[in-house]
Amino acid sequence: MNNPAALTSFGKQLGVHFSSAKFYSDWSDNFGSGIARGFHSQGAIPELAWQPQINGEGVSFSDVTSGKYDGYINNFASSVQHLGFTIRINLAPEVNGNWEPWGIGNSGNNADNFKASYRYVVDKFRTQGASNVDWIFAPNIHYWGEGASYADLYPGNDYVDFVGLDGYNWGTTQSWSSWQSFSDIFRGSYNDLCSVSSKNVIITEFASTEIGGNKAQWILDMFRDVKSSFPRVTGLTWFNINKETDWRINSSDASMEAFKNGVHGNYSASINGSVSDQSQSQSQSYALNSNDPNSPENSNNPKVVELRKTESYVLPLQKTAFFNGESPKAVKAARTFKAKYQIYFWDGDIILAKMILEFLLFSIILITALLIEPGLRPQENEN
């Protein structure tokens, strides 16, 4: 983020122009005007993921609407208003995730006080004259045990300019994970989100590991599927950081080449495995529009790139959170039934349903066998 020219440099390697750059801030941070101006200088729309947490503790949405944070919000809005150009703000990302300190079920937060606080903050910005904001509502993809539906959480079209989703292909990097295509990850959640909102969709965080499948082919399939099957997706945010696994576009020569081909519409490029490339250490997160500026049919639509602060991150599903370099701590989702027995809940809960049916069948057979045992039959009255 201190070197916004990295956007242009990496874009040249991929043959694209990135038109958005993303950064993350907590509610203990002032607005990063310098970061926003740096991205803007590269022709990128700054996109802020604004996380309602202070020192790792979630902000209570009821406290927001009570006015406790009015001074902070007003100062933040004033700083944004003085930029003089448009930014995007993703307020309370992954709010449906119980691993987030501000998520539903934590800090007294629920769907109703989330919606009220979201609208409250947007109204504060409007009162301050900060009309240069496009607001994003971006939950995580669906997971077992989530505490609220997208319909319950949605603040309404009057308060939202884009809707978004976060989701990852973890491959076989975790005991609970398996290789999933882009469509496997996003299809159901995308359909539900589109049924709730009429706004265009940005995939606000996604990436694939190299482990457990062919990442290069995954990338080609992703570009093809987005174009053919996700018509309301207008932007894709690639999380380009080597963290829990190597999420980067340039995690291998094959991955990099597949991206360069796929982004320009060549979904059938020859991919010959993956070659590890650890020479790139830049911690950046990139987002791409599904439209290609270099192809004839999309000459007016630039790509998008996003950069992410690394102070905090979380693992989807079985969650472990890290805050500002402190020792990792398990959050509530890691203690749920699903976290312990995650494997039984894949593939539409088919495995779980099969187990239940087998148990019921076994119980019926066992009870029947016991009842027909001579020693267990009711004794006839000899009289």
C-alpha cells in the first residue's frame, strides 16, 4: 500500500489495467487518505473494507445506533468527503460469519441491529456531505450454522450500491476442506444474494490454493464460468497473498500463465502442471472485473485490483483468527459441532442424511430382533 505503483507494475505482467485497489481498516483507525490518494493516482478506485472492531474486539451495532461512535464516524466521513473522488466502502464484511468479532452472534449483534447500524452509518455520511461513496454489502458464502439469512441482513437497495461475497478454494490444505471449483463455492450463495438484491455483484474476496488439484485449470474454468453463468458479477477480488496457503496468482508459472490467458478469454490454453515460484513476495490482493479491456468486445471496461492490509485475517469454516501479530486464538466457530465434524456436512449434507437413515434402519432391525427373542416375548397366562 506504500507503493501504489505496484498496481501498474503487476498489471503490466498480466496484460491488464487494474481499476480498483482495496485496503482494510478497523474502527480504531482513522481514514487512510494517503492510501486512497495513492491508489487514485494509479487510476484505481480505492475500496475500503471497514471492519467494526477495536483491538480485536467487535463493535456492538446497538452502540453504533445509540451514538457512541458518532464522533469517530463523523470525522471519518469528513475525511472521505474531502478526497474529491469516489471510493467504495464494504461495511462490516462477512457479517454473517460467527468468526468475525463483529459478526452475528458476537458482541450482542444480530440481523436487526446490524441493518439499523448499517443504515445509521450511511445516513451519517450523507449528512456530512460524503456522497462520493459506493456502499457494499458483502457477507461470506453460506456455511453450516450461520445465524442469519441474506434476506435478514440486507440493509435495502436505498443503502447499498453493490453486493458482494467472500469465498475460497482451500483444496486439501485443511482436514475439513476439499477441492472445489469457483461454481461449487459461489453458485448457491450467488443465487440467494441475487434473489435478495437487484444490485450488481462483486466477488469481494476469493482465491485458490495449489494443493489438491490443478490451480491453473481452476483459473481458466473460473473465468469461463463467471462469463457464462454469473451474469451479475461485475468484479472479482483476488486475494493475492501467501498466507495460510499460497493464494497468489503467481504461486506458480502455470497459474500465472493461466491467468494471463483466462482474463483475455482463452479458456482452453494448454496447462502443463504447476511450477513453484517463490520469487514474488509482494503481499497484495487483486480484484478483476469479468470484462477484459484488451478484448474487442470489452474495450471500455478496465480490470480491478485490490491491496489488503495484513494486520488481521481469518480462516473460513473452521476459523482461527490472528490479530496484529498476537498469538492465534480459536474463535467461536472452531468450537461448534460443525467444526468438529466438518466432513459430514459436505455435498449438500448427503453424507449426514445417509448416516441418519442407516442409524434409523439399524435401530429398527435391532428392536425387531429383540422383540422376537423367546425370552423377551410376553408370557402367556397359564390359567
